[in-house]
Amino acid sequence: MNLPKTGFPMRAGLSKSEPKRLKDWQDNKVYEQVLKKNKGHKKFVLHDGPPYANGPIHIGHAMNKISKDMINRYWMMQGYEVPYVPGWDCHGQPIEHKVEEKLGTEKFNQTSTAKIRELCNKFAVENIELQKAGFRRLGVLGDWDNPYLTLYHQHDAADIEVFKAMFDKGMIYRGHKPVHWCKHCHTALAEAEIEYSDETSPSIFVRFEMTTKPAGLENFDGPVDFIIWTTTPWTIPSDQAVSLKPGAAYVAVEHDGRAEVMLEDLAPKCCEEFGWEYTPVMVDGKPYVVPAETFHHIHYKQPIFDGVEGVALLADYVGVDDGTGIVHNSPGHGVDDYFACLKEGITDICMPVDDDGKFYTGEEFGTGGPFSGMDTDEANPHIIEFLRERGTLVLEKKITHSYPHCWRCKHPVL
């Protein structure tokens, strides 16, 4: 056979040749040489979002860093000056969570805050070196000897300087916003940190009795109710409003001497589920069917606390495929509810649950009332029984639905 002569070995032997090549790059300071060669040229700077220093690198790290290294190398070969300073995020729940796993939850909860911070710092520093070795093994070029670390105090100082500059320009204000909260990890979660999985929850339909009758039902002899549906009974104690779909048609169904208001399209299905006959209230010889706007600003009795009233609002987010077409609003526990109430000038927001997911103790609205001190999950059956005893519970059943969970501990969030 007439084969060409070559210096390439018959076997690739990557496990041996790659470390040798990487060592050559480091010994010859390839990164520094490229910087020197292109010094003074137009710059290309890739601002790299730092990984958490919370364990060995995985395939996600590899994809991230290799992709960025390819981009940097392209611009280097185009003659640009490409300084690349890698860094690490040394704060936050991922590191604290790893320390908790190492200590065990019981011991972690008994450890002082100062000691936990010390352990987190130690864990972060150890894992920075571990990850740095992994990234260098991937062949990523950069200033690995001088990374930026969020635990350096100069970064804290820079944060304060920027914040002060923003404050001086009037860009900072204090406000409120409902957020996902993990009662196990004791932290708020961004939308990107939420994982959805199936959860079995109590599904309840409840009547909220109006304190004034809507137009057209002034002469109805019995009480008039909104029928709401929720899968979070624990939010009922903080109810401040109900929302109806703007422009949608609502019907009043007569049952046991009461007029029960629901979305017209869903009412027959609901009545069948409740075991009621579908008998619309008749006004002037016709079924009482009116637009949602008829109920706007009608008040009703808060279902848990006597002497407290909620108000009916209009909101586009109200669904028309399930439930009753009437959503109960706890603005302290839901972003949609919060902004719907804020739009109507409701600014005294009720949020009666503490960081541990337990109701504040007290008798007045804004506390747990009859459910003081209970965990939200523990309170669910008690709230359902309370509503049943008051005669306001229309139906209770279990449903399996997609529910937000914490990506760290996998527990359902509030």
C-alpha cells in the first residue's frame, strides 16, 4: 500500500494529547500573547454572567463556556482586542442550599447566621478552584489568574455607588409586589426558578353574599351571591375582591331561595356539578342575564371575617373555560389579583402569612383569625370545614393540576 508519511500517530489518544496541548497553551501564555498582539485595536468584550460556585461543572457549564469561548476566539482572529475576565457568583441560595444539604436541615436551622455565612464562603472558595480547573480543562481562554468574585468587597462598594447614583436620579422607589415564596428555603423565587409539576389540590366553590343587590334584582326576595372557584382555600382569609370578565354575560340561578351569579356559558355545567337544577331567575318574564359591568363595584361579605366587605372588579385575565367565571382576589398572594386591585385604588393589601408559611396570630382581618398559627397546607381542610359550617361552601372536590414548585427543594411554593 502506498500510504503518505505523516507525523500523526495511528491513535488519537485524546486523553493524553489534550492535556499536553492545554499545558502548551498555558506555558506559552497563548491568551496573553493574543491580547498583546491585538493590543490597541478595537475591543470586543463579552460580559459573562457568572456561574454559582456550588459544585463541579456539568454539561450545562460546558455548553455555556465553550460557546462563549468560540465567540471570543472568532473576534480574536478578526484582530480585535478581546479581554475575557471570568467570574463567579459566590452568594445566594444555591450555595446556601448545598451547605444545608451537607449539614442536614435540622443542624442547619440550629446554626448561627454568622457561622452559615462562614461555611458558605468556605464552600464557594473551594468550588471556585474546582470549577476553574474544569473550565481550563475545556480549553477556555481567559484571565483565569485574576477572576472577578462577588465576595470581593470592591464589588459591594461598586454596587452601592451605582445604587446611590440611581437614587439621586429619582430612579429608586419603594413598592410591593407578590412573589413566589418557598417556605422551605425561606426565599423568593424568580419566574425562571419555578418548575411546574402536577399537584393534587382541594378545589372549592364558595358563595360570597352581596351586601347590595345588582340592578334588575332589587326586588328579588332572597340573598344574591357571587359563586367563586379556587384551588387555594388558604387564600380565602385574605380575600379582598372578586373579578369578572369584562363584556361577558352573567346569569343568576335560583337555588334554595337564593340568586347565585355565574358566567352564563358555565352555569349549566356548574349546576350539574353542584346537583342543582338550572333555573335562571326570571325578571319581567325573561332569564336574568346581564353583562359583567352590572356588578362592577358591588360589595359582598368577606367569607371569613364578619364586618369586612370585598368589592367586585373587572379583569381581562378571568378565564371563561373553567370554574364559574368569577375569580376571588387575594392581592397579597397573586400578581394578577394585585394589579387588578391596585388599578381600582385598593392599596391596603392583606398578606397574613409569614416566612414560614404560617398565618399570623390575631382575630382581625389581616391575620389568620380562626386559623392563626396554622401552616397554609394545614389550614386548607380547616378553612373548608369553616365555610361548610357557615353554609357558604357549595362544593368541594380534589383536582390534579400543574402547580409551581421550587427548583431547589422541589416543594410547592406560595
